[in-house]
Amino acid sequence: MTMNPLFPHQVIINTKNLDIIDLAERCELLTDILIDSENPAECAALCNYVYAHIEAIKENLDKPLSAERIEQLSVNDPSEFPEPVIFADSDDLCDYSQAITRILLCHTLPLATTQVLSGLLMRLMNTLVDDLKKPRFLRSTIQVA
């Protein structure tokens, strides 16, 4: 359970069968919905869920991935690894996203600013998901038990 100090309602996320990619994809979906929302109560609820999902991602970044997920993130040759994009690592992307979510929860911004920040939050989530889904394992180094 994660509590956001700016939105005192409890958000419970069952992370038992979810890895960081699943959580990030959920967060990405929530930000896609948020960007189209103009209802302040709905925006607050969505931001609270985004915040909670980001917190769950941060808590699970160091946990090992399942064998199935490792296979999805594996390539046969090192030349297949994507070129590194230097923007921010997953921890930083989570921190940036949570900071924007907190700002959006303050409800003191003009609508145009809220829309811009919601768009930025969505782009950060898209970047995080893309980063987490990049191949990072070489099949020849994976040992099958």
C-alpha cells in the first residue's frame, strides 16, 4: 500500500504477479487517460494511482526478472542491442514523474499548464516503458536450468 501525502486516500496495488515492466505499462495507460481528462476529481484520482504505481516501480527496480521476461529482453548478438540514449535512468525517470504528479495534485495551476505537465508526464512514462523494454541480455550468456 502506498500513501501519497498530497492525496490522503489509500491506493492498494497488488504487485504479486507484476514486474516493473507490467507496472510501467499500467502507469503509461493511466497517463494516457490522464492527458484526456478535464475532470479535477478524476485527474486527482489518476495522479494518485500514477504516483502509487511509480512508487511500486521504484520498490521493485532491483528485483530479479522472471525467466520469461529475460527471454523477451534477450538478443542473439551484441550488435542487436539498441544504441544507448542518454536522458535519464529508470530511477530518475520515476523521480521526475513523481515530482510532476505531485505538482498536478496541487490543483493550483492554470488548465493550460496542467495539460502541458500531463503531456510531459505521459512522455516520461513512455520513455520509462521504452527503456525498461529494451533488450539487455545476450542469449548466449543465459544458462537454462
